[in-house]
Amino acid sequence: NAGVMQNPRHLVRRRGQEARLRCSPMKGHSHVYWYRQLPEEGLKFMVYLQKENIIDESGMPKERFSAEFPKEGPSILRIQQVVRGDSAAYFCASSPDRSGGTFEKLFFGSGTQLSVL
Amino acid sequence: AQKVTQAQTEISVVEKEDVTLDCVYETRDTTYYLFWYKQPPSGELVFLIRRNSFDEQNEISGRYSWNFQKSTSSFNFTITASQVVDSAVYFCALSKVSGTYKYIFGTGTRLKVLA
């Protein structure tokens, strides 16, 4: 059973370009969480999605950032017009439906390192 | 509001020493989960433990042990006889039991184990 898959592993963008980060949750998981880790800092919650719905986006910057989790395909974190301050590691995590049993933990991907030149 | 504090930014120990990483949390929930994760230099997050708030029994796993004290809102992590491979950043995290399972992470403690 493959784990949470994130790609690309490393992404380099120039200021003003768009960054698209992909996350495929574990098989059978319908909940996705995105976290951002700035250099030398902890992980900060960004957004929580279920299939086709944004449940909690309290950690998302108000501008330039958006996330989706379509019915088919991976979850996408999109950053428009990137700036140097967006350089960070972006982690995705997934969890199963509550009907799937007791919550054990979030399953994390290996992260995407975004570098903005 | 929920909050996790890891006051130790960086700790250096010599191999074979014991080391304790502190974690203090704040929450108004009566039930919650606490976690520890390890982030080695490669960057991935490695799950170490989950603790339910209603289970105050301490846990030991090999060289790792966890001390959960609900009265002081602490969930400390001890590595016995540290090894160079333990060098990493360690994160403590808190989540609700119901609703969303989003984690609130501490800022992490960087552990350096010197040979």
C-alpha cells in the first residue's frame, strides 16, 4: 500500500511564476491536509480538504494561495505569482474517513521543497 | 485556542548520554491526542508515538520513553543512551479527538548527538 505521494520533490520557480504542488493521499483516504514549514521553523497548518470540499482553510494566506481536492486525481496546492517568502517545504498528509475506524495518525508525504529565485 | 511549546530550540549531547525533550501544550478540550514526530536531515516526518489524553500511562519503546503529565500539560520525550542517528529535529503536536484532525505543531527541538 503506497504511502502519501507528493510531487515534485523539489520545485524551483522564479518570482512571479506559478507553483503547483501535487499530493496523492493513501489509498482509501479521503481527507487531505496541507502544511508549510518555513526554514528553521515548525509546520504550520494551511488547509484541510475532503473530496471536492474545503473544510478548513484558516491557515491559508488570503491571496495567491488556493487548494483543491477534486473527485478524481490528486490534491493540488497552487501558489500564484510566487515571491521569495514562499520558499519553504510543503507537506501533505492524509487520513481515512471516520467510518474507517479509530483515528491513528495523519500520514505524511515526503514534502515538496519550493525554492523561489 | 490550542498551542504547543517546545522551549528547547537546540540540544547537543555526547553519544550515550540520555536526553529529554520537553513539550508543553495548551488546550481547552478535555480529550485530545498528543504526538511526537522525528524529522531527520532527509526531511521526511517519521511518526514516533500517539498518546490519548485519557491514558496517562507512560510508554517505553526501546531507547525511547514518553512521560505524559496531564496535571502540568506536558508530554516529554526521553532518549536513553543517545546515538548519532538520533540527530534530527523532533516535533511535538496536538490534535482534537473529534472534528478535524489537524495537528498543531510545536516549533521543534533540534537534537545533535556528537560522536
